Amino acid sequence: MIKLSNFSVNIEGRQLFSPFDLTIKNDITVLMGSSGIGKSSVISAINGTFNYSGVIETAKPFTIFQDSHQLFPWYTVGKNLELVCDHDCFATVYEWKLTDLLDKKPSEISGGQRQRFTLIRALYSGCEVLLCDEPLSGLDAVTRYQVLRDFKRKIKQLKLSVLYVSHDLNEAKLIGDRILLLKNDGISEISREINEESFIEKLGN
């Protein structure tokens, strides 16, 4: 579970947005907002690497950063998984048809394959909370949506609590149980039925 109470992020004593309350428990909450509003800073604050005000209650999170595969390049993919994951992860490796890549180094496989292994590493790290900062932004649209579908299914199976930062409305609709919009005056929930034009209007208001 993630519970934020009267929470805001501070830069040089200045609040980026008005304090808000948020609880995430066994669901996927997507956080959206304009560039510079502080979406990634929320992730960093929960992860303990950024100043904030208010109260954060959470189990130890596993964070997947933007466009970063987070695999040790000098180890094989299989060794990367063994260092962090419980043995159950290999069932997912088999299910996602990645078994023949376990003996390869990260540099020897495609970006989409590396990112799948990064997600498996996070899913089976033993953490109950995942913080995802646009983790699939480096993938093409077709690959990204394929990975998102598999990722969401596993999150549900493992009953994880997930905060997922995205700039892509279609991505947010695909993976999120709810979508929150972060603005200067705090957060508000937006409908999954919202279209791109209406969403852009909300960003500006």
C-alpha cells in the first residue's frame, strides 16, 4: 500500500503543487500532468530521494525509472534475475517466451526484450509496491502496448500496489485502474472515457 497524507514536493522551500491525500492499495494508479509539474518528483519522494512535506506510508518500493533498463550489463539476463528475484519469475520468463535469452547479455537483446526482463525483475523482487516513471517511453507504440498488457496482468495476479507516471493518455487508459491529473492545485481523478482534446483542455485549466 501507498498512503500519502497532506503530501507535496518541495524545491528550495517552494511547494510544486498544493498538498493532497492519496491511497493506493492493490491497484494501478496512473499519474498524469503537464511537463514540470512534479510527477517524477512524486516518485522520487516516495522512493526517499527527494524532499517533501506531509506523511508517506509505504512498504519498501521497487522503482522502474524512465527509459532505464536497470540490468547489470556485465551479467547475463538470467544472472540479473537470480540476483534479485524469487524463483517464480522463471515461469513468467517462459510464459513471455523469453527463455532462450537468459544466457545473453543485456546488450545482445532488443530494447523491448530488455524492458520485459526489467519488468520481471521488478515484479518478483519481493516488493509489494512498484513505482513506475514512464518505464516504457523508449519503446515503439506496438511493443509498448503489448508489454503493458502482459505487465498489467501480472500486477493483478501478484496483487501489487502501483503508482505509474505517464504522459500518454492511451497508455494510461490501458494500464490504469484510475487516472489522476496532477496540477498546481493538487490532484483530481479523470474519467477513463476522456478523449485527447478534453484532456488537453484540462491540462490548461
